[in-house]
Amino acid sequence: MNAADTDALAVRLAGVHERIRTACATAGRDPGEVRLVAVTKTHAPEACRALVDAGVLDLGENRVQELLAKIQAVGEGPRWHLIGPLQRNKVRAVVGRVVLIHSLDRPELATAIGRRAHEAGGAPQRALVEVNVSGDPRRAGCPPEALLDLLRHASRVEGLEVVGLTVIAPLPPPGTDPNDGARPHFASVREMRDAARAEWPRVTELSMGMSADLEAAVAEGATIVRVGTSLLGERGPGPYRVGEEVG
Ligand SMILES: *Cc1c(COP(=O)(O)O)cnc(C)c1O
């Protein structure tokens, strides 16, 4: 990244921190309760390094191949998050390399993650259960009515520690404020988290809110926001591949 890009990134990062602070002030929350995960998908490892240099500690990727390429290029300095879907055949490559898997959505995946972590002999893998709050079958995530069964199953899996929930708000209707559309969904996932926490006290985190709707997420109790576009600008068309320098 050249000096102008680095300056632009610093300005954008300050803007995102300011939005989080303002949203926290409105909600009467401590900004220290909200962790920023910078979403670096499609951007080159250089962008990841620039974020780390600017003081961002957590980076998120939504595709496993791209995640692994960036870990290899950037190293294990940042805390890596897998925020996109995980297939069972990729579990082996991911477990132990990321601080948090945001996309646990079915019992078989919980079992596979736990088995791998146990086998590898490291710490239990932390994960969030992704909730498909709109119930749209085309979207990822565990249906709300299956959540408690999945949490119960996961609580018995050695090598796996579920520490909260994730949600992606449905796309807002054109011309509306995404915060308005997202807020009721965030509120209902917060209620699911509260209900789950009564039984499993470690279920505390709420990963919700992106560039367009982080205010609503913070208002409803997000402890992790996942922000890409507001930090790095519009994304290129496809995933970053090794040997390619995009963005
Ligand atoms: C891409 C992505 C984000 C970031 O979205 P922006 O609108 O660019 O902030 C957040 N969460 C997930 C799961 C994503 O895939």
C-alpha cells in the first residue's frame, strides 16, 4: 500500500471506530465491549498487513481457501476469523488456525470440529452458531427452531466451545435504511442468546452488524461487528488468489 492508501485507510478506520463509539454512547454501552473484525475477503494480503499496522487485531475471511492463503501470506499475528460457510472436508484445515468460526450451523459440523480439535491436541475450537433468522431456506445458518438442539449437541462435544451466536440480516428492501430492516432481526437473535445463556453460560457473544447496519447491531447488543466495505472500500469481483494483486 502506498502512503495515500495508508492515509485513506487510517481515515476510514477512525470513521468506523467513531460510528461504534457513537452507537455505544446512544445505547449506553462501553465501546470496549464491541470487537471490530475487519473483513478482508477479495483484498490482497497487503490490505491485511495495513490493517494490522493500523492496530486492527482481528481479521475475517469468508472462504476457506482464501483464508488459508492469507494466513500463509500474513502469518498468525492477527486473530483470524472464519465468517463464511465451512464444509466438513475443510474442517481439518481450519480448526486451530482461527480464533473463532462464526458459521457453525449443524450438529455434524460440531462433531467434526470437536473431533479435529481433540485429535490435534490443542485448545478447544471456539465457534459461534449462525442463526438463519429469516428462516429463508436459501440462506445459511441454523433455523431458529433447531438452535437449542444444536447448542445441546455442541455442549457435549469435546474439543468445541460454543461462545455465542452470529447473524447476517436479510437484504433490506431497496431505498430503505438497512439499520431499520436489520434491527428486529438483531433483537430476536439477542433474545435467543439470552435464552441460551441461561442454560449455557459461555454463550455470550453476538456477532452481528456489517458496514451498513452496525448501528442497529450495537444497539441490540453486538459484541463483534464484521466490517469490510467501510474500511477497505468496494470489493473486487472475486476472491483473492495467490499471485494476484488486487485492491
Ligand atoms: C462480507 C461480509 C461482511 C462484511 O460486509 P461489508 O458490508 O463489506 O461490511 C460481514 N459478514 C460476512 C459474513 C461477510 O461475508
